[in-house]
Amino acid sequence: MTSLDLGVYNLSLINCNNILSGNISYNLVNDLAEYGLLGSKFSKIDCKKLLYHHVIYELCEAILKDTSKKKHVLFFNNTQLEESPLTEFYTEEDIIKQMTHILNRMRSMLPIKVYISRYSLSYFDHLLKTRHGRGQMLLNDIQKDTSKDFDRFTFSKVKAFTKRYDLTWLNNDYFNRLSTKFLLIK
């Protein structure tokens, strides 16, 4: 499941796990292999740069390409991953730890709403469809967690971050596209 449209609640949940096992994993493994870094620890600065680049880029692109007119929320299941090329070279625990760290950084630097859950998006959908109380509690938690307003958001933190990790593609034009997408959706 790529995303879950919760029309009544004006939310569109984007499945980070699906994007991770798809584009992020394939592109990251290819780049790590190209630079001879495959199997190196994520703490190595060059690995970190590639990891930040692919994760932030693919998740932002998923938001920009989503055609729904609802508030976008990145939904990440931090208990399990789908099989992907990345899991062949790194442990599931390491990947989840890095993804959680990056998503928390994105949450504080970019005008992006992130929800980290111990449930998968498909299981969350099942809980909502069966009208299970746990599903309603999760939905309330997502709404509460994503209610912050980005009207006064500045990109000073992310500009310093991009300079530190050489993420040159995160320029003013890209920020403007991202901001416009969020300003259009209220």
C-alpha cells in the first residue's frame, strides 16, 4: 500500500516503508556500490551523505507527486521492513534506526508532517475499516501529532544541514515547491 487517503479527516498518509523498500533502497545500494561503500557503516560520513540524500529526496518527491488535496503525512512503521536490496547488506535494526533518525530530523527541519508507528499502514487501514478502538486511537494520535502549523516556517535549519552534508539539490527552488504544496493544502 503506497498511501492511505483518509478523506473525511483531510489526511493522506504516505507509506515510508514502501518508498524505502522501493526507490530509496535500489538507488542507495547502487550509489553505495558505485562509490565502493556497500557494507560500510552508516556512521561513515560519505554513507551518511548518500543516505540523507536518497531518503530526503524520495520522501519529498513522494509528497510533491501525490495528487491528493489533503494534508500529507509520512507514515513510518518502525518495527518491521519489507525485503529490499538494502536489507541484504544492512540489518533491519540498523536501517530502522537510521530511518527513524532521519525522519525525526526532517520533522524538525522541513515543513513535513511525520508519524512513526509500531503498526504498518495496511494494518492501520484494517483497524479503521473494522472500526476497532485502537484504529481510532491511532487516528486521533496522528491528527494531534500533525496539527502543527507551518505559517511561520523558515528554512534556516535545513540550509545549514544541506551545506553540512552537501545536499545541493535542496536549493531555494526546491524549498519553494515544497512550501507551495503545503500552503495550498489547509
